[in-house]
Amino acid sequence: MNKPLLALCAFLSLIPASLSAQEQRVTLGWGRLLTNDILGDGRDRWRSGSYSLSRVRGTEWSGALPATAGQILEFRAVGETIAPADLLVADPNDRRFVGALTFGLHTHFDWHGIETSLGANIVITGPQTGASDLQSNIHDLLGLGEPQVYDTQIDDAFYPTAQAEMGRRIALSNAELRPFVEAQAGVETFVRVGADLSFGGFTREALMLRDGPSGQRYRAVAGSRTSGLSLVMGGDIARVFDSHYFEDGDAAQPNDTRSRLRAGVHWQGDRSEVFYGVTWLGKEFTTQPESQMIGSVNLRLNF
């Protein structure tokens, strides 16, 4: 079993039993989202791939957030690979390879009608994550050339990272609009504003979480579970102040602003559901020649 998978499993299994017993918490739901540029523009580069996994615990879910922080807890684990456009030949003008693992604890609550999320994460980077080893093994399995970019990847490090998001749901005639503001300080420091628009029952009375790499929202606790198709779309722009995913002195440096546009389709059946979304990512660093498209998928199939 590879290092990232071991770390994800270990994190999710180490839920404090005393906390669970004291507050009579139960698992309200799981959220997961797989994102990869192969599912978007079909090219293995830059924001190459990620997997977000969340376990949500609380005393109950009534279809709306509680008014008090700490009643709903989300245990989050994210594995992400960021890569230059060419893995086989190092390009001094491209960004460095990044392997990152994130483990965090977040709480979700309603603050005077505003959906609020506060979280504390630890982001682990470098060869210690095992991301480069895993990708190298995949290349060997497929008979591809040996990547030459791992020797210059971002170094081993641990970055405490704080995260907050505030949004407000606005009901429209047959849709729901949710403007939001997000702030993060740590491995990357930025302030982001944006909005999400949804048609159908996908987000109705559900606890929705935001995927960091793509910005897509994924459902962790189901609400009305209305059968049929739902459409979601959104966009945001961030002011970036710092990023430890880049090295001082490199030609590639983070842009001051970062933009995203996204859309997705969700199908809900009696027992199963499928989500697929695409996200356009604007140029993230100074020497990036073009934008990219990544895809996200979530399958819940019960037979």
C-alpha cells in the first residue's frame, strides 16, 4: 500500500473516541471527489490530480446548519499532485513538481443566516508524501519513460494552514444562488470571492463542501435526495499573497490573481448518484503559457 493511501486511512481512523462518546456524535455522511486533468483537457500537467475525502460527524442533521460552532465536525483528507507540463524533461521555465497531503478539522455552522466554515489543516509536502514514488511506479507499470523532475520537486515541509468560508444561500424561483468569500493563510495565502448557482435538488437541505483544487462543491450529507438531474455552475477570483508551492528565484512565480469557472451535472436515482464537473483554471503562475481544464467525478452506486 502506498504512503498517501496509508496516511489517508490512518487519519480517518484516528477519530477521538472520547469526543464521540461525550457528545453522542454519529457519522452523518461521507464526502468524496476525484479530480484529474485527464478528465478535463486530457493532459497530465499543472493541477494534475487530487482526491478529497471527508467524514462528517455530529449529533444529527436536520437539513440546516446548527447555530453553534463545533456541533458539526468535518475530518478532511486531501491528496494532490501538481506537476510541470513535461515530466520526462525538466523545463526551467515551468513550475516544480509538488506532492501534497492535507489533513484537517473543520466545523460548519450558521452565523446569523450566513453559512460559515472554519478549519485548521496541516499540509505536508515533498518526497515524504510518496506522491512522486507513486507516479514513478505508474510510469513503470505503463512502460513510460522515467520522470526527471522529482529531484527538483518542492522540499519536505509541514505547513499549518487556517481556512474560512462564509456564504449565503439566496432562493430564486427555480434555482439557488450562493455568493461566498473565502480566506486561507498557510501553505498558500489568499482571499477569494465568488458565487455558485444550482438548479435542481442536488444542494437542497444538504451539507455541501468545497474542493480546494477545483472549487467544485461536493455533497457530504444528503438532504432531500430529489431524484433527477441537477445543474451547478460557479466562478471565483482570488488575490494571492503567497504560495509555498513555488521557490524564490525560479522563473515560475505565482500570479497575483487566480480565476476559476466551473460547471457540473448531478444525477440522483433511488439508490445511486453520479456527479461530473469541469473546471477552467486560469493561468496560475507567471510563465504558464495557457489555462487548463480539469474534470471532477463522484460515484455512489448501490445495487
